[in-house]
Amino acid sequence: MSNGMTRREREVTDINEIIRILDKSKVLHLGLVDGDEPYVVPMNYGYIMENGKLTVYLHGARRGRKIDIIRVNPKVFFELDCDIVPFEGDVACKYGITYASVMGKGTAVLVDDVEEKKKALSILMKTQTGKDFTFEDRLTEVVSIIRIDVSSYTAKHRPAPVK
């Protein structure tokens, strides 16, 4: 985990809480750089956490802008969040939103190995549904799998203010 966080009091370091955020969130926002232009796409995801090391899996079409960008520049950034609840205050600047989030950066790898693709799809479905699925080889031929080898990440929680 890396930390460039400004509001340190909101930092989450407990691995169990980080896993809770990863389990509860359902959409990951993938940030890419296309030449000199940023490009962000929301995606379903799956993940594994082993000894504090986070690996994220994404799936999508075999062709398209995101795949083209990754082939040229595999450096990525991602964000996911949950527990989004607006709250009110007595003045405008006291309004806000509660949330929990994980942000990170890493290298995107386009997975070709059939066994890793099947594993990734199973991980993705477990993250998204809580259920176990298995996949046949032929199903891996119609999707691309992107593995993000995460180099650093942070987690954050903003609770509602105490009244």
C-alpha cells in the first residue's frame, strides 16, 4: 500500500475493512491515458488479495478503445467506492457525502492463457455475485481479460459527521 493521502484521518489500513470495500463495491472506474488524453471507463471487476497484494481482473470485448490504449500504454489507475450516502448540514459547506473507497495504480496485462482467463472469470463472478461459477474453454474465446498488477493502493472512509 502507498500513501499520498491528504486527509490521513480518513485512511483505512485494516485489511479486513479494505476487503469489505472491495467486496461491497461493484463498479471500478478504470483510468487510462490515450496519447495526451485521459480516458475513464466504468467496469465490473473481480479481485484477489493475497498477503496484502491486490490483483484486479476485468473483462470486456476483445477489441475496442480500451484494449488499443492498453497495448500502447499499460499504466492504469482505478477507483471504486461504496456506502454513498448524502448528508445535510446547517450551512452549505457542511453538506457532503459519506463513502468508502479504494484507489490504486498498476500495470494492465492482456491475458491470453485460457486457464488464467477461466480463473479470472470465476473471480470476477464471485466478486460480483458471491457465487461460484466455472467456465469452459470456449467461453474464454469471446472475451478479453485484463489483469491489473496493482503496484500501490489506498483506501479511505468518510463517515457522516457527528451532530
